[in-house]
Amino acid sequence: MDLRLRPIYQERASDSNTLGVIMIEKIDTVSPITDNFDMVLLIITKENDIPVYTKHYSFKNNKKAAMHTITEKQLQKWLVVGYNKKIVDWLFYGKVLFDRNEYVDTLKKNLKDNPFEGRQVKLGVEFAKLIRRFQESKVSFDARDYFDAYNHMIESLNHLARQAVIQHGRYPEVTVWHQLKGYNIEIYNLYEAFITSHQDIRDRLTNIFNKVEALIEHSIEESAQHLLDVMRTQPHWSVQQLHENEALKIYSVNLEFFVEFLREKGYIVIERIETKSPEVYHRYYAVKK
């Protein structure tokens, strides 16, 4: 670490609210893991008014550094939802500069030794993203927008890969396809064949739709377990109640899509409750018994 940056992280380390400080250095000329910054400082705090706070610094020889201060709650959310795919690499491969009461060390051990913690939640979130992208690919294909369909399919396969890694009790990393090779060669080969094929895009998509759909069908029950378990805690739900439930907020914009998908597949049923208007009903959702 450049000595000029040392006071910056030491100031944070001296704060009783700080749990850990991790440094990630740029190794390659182009470094997506550090957003092409020469250095990234990850500051983990117990709490903060702002869940994610970022500062950028310039220092000698036109070098640049980024400092991300995140709360423990935000970190756990990233680990479950996967919004920040770099975070796992930062934790595993970054250099720990400060570790209050072995917080960072314990966190890393838990990620390695207790890989199934939160597994059902992560599976559900990834699956919801997968089915949305897959449906978007099919819609674009039917509209003959083959390039859009192709892009949606690539994203579908990425979610499929991340889901497969999660099913094996691991956290998906930035290099998920390299990671997947050791866990699910079927999906890896499916992806490789899709992107390297010499067929035109339309034929490639035609050939892969049924294969991906079969993989989706095979994993519905396992991937929907978290959502269905939450819904079983009360007889039925309005859509607003679903959105307000803390455990389900993690599905974000994909929640209603996921619920409707499970209704179509027979896992969720509709209960109609009369409104004041004739022949108009409130729509409530319940897990099929």
C-alpha cells in the first residue's frame, strides 16, 4: 500500500464502528475487479446512515484509489442477492488490513465452511432472475428480434450458471463460468456450444430453448422453497402484503413475476374475495395444499 493512503484507512480502523478493512490491488492492466482503480479499500461498518458510501482518491504517478464504506447489513444483502458480484472476490482475495475481533476472518470461514447458509434464499433470487430473462428471450424471439433474444438468453445462461454454483453450496464469483466447470459440466457445455456455434442466431436459439426450459422445470421446487415457505406462514396474501414482507423484499421487481410463474405451474392458487363492485374480486395468493 502507498504510504500516503495509510492514514486514510487507519482513521477508519480507529473508529469503534468499523469491523474490518480490506485492500484489493490492481494486478492486470485492465482490472474489472477493481473497476480499473489501482487500489480498492473496502471498509465494513456495524451501521451507518448511508449503507454504501464511496470516495475516490488520486495519488502519485497518476494512480487512483476507491474507498467503499458499507454496512454489515448491506454486505449480507449483497452476498445473498448477488447485486455486487465482486464482493466475494474482494473478501476471499483481498488483503485484510484491519479485523476487529476477527470479524472478517470469521465471515470468510463461514462462507467456506457453511456454504448452505442462506442457500434457499439465494437460489430463489437467482431463479426469479433466470425465469424473467428466459421469458424475455422467448418474447423477443417470437417478435423476430433475434439479437435481443440472444442477449436475453446469454443472461439466462449466466443466471443458470450462478444457480448451479449455489446448488453446490458455493458463492458465485466474477469468473462464474470457470468456477462452474468443476460443478456442472452439462450447463458449461450448453453455454459453450451456444456461443461458439456457427449456426445463425435464430437456429441457435431454436435449439437451446427446450434445453434451458427443461433445466428450469427440473429446479422449480427447490428454487421456490424459500418463497413458498414464507407464504405458508399465513392463509393467503394480497400482492401488497407480499411486497411489504421483509423476507420477500429481497426479490425486488421480480417478486410478482415469480409469484405468477408459480401460479401457472400450480404451486400457488388464487383466492377471490368480493369487492363492492359486482363481478370484480380482490385477488389473493395462497400456496396450494
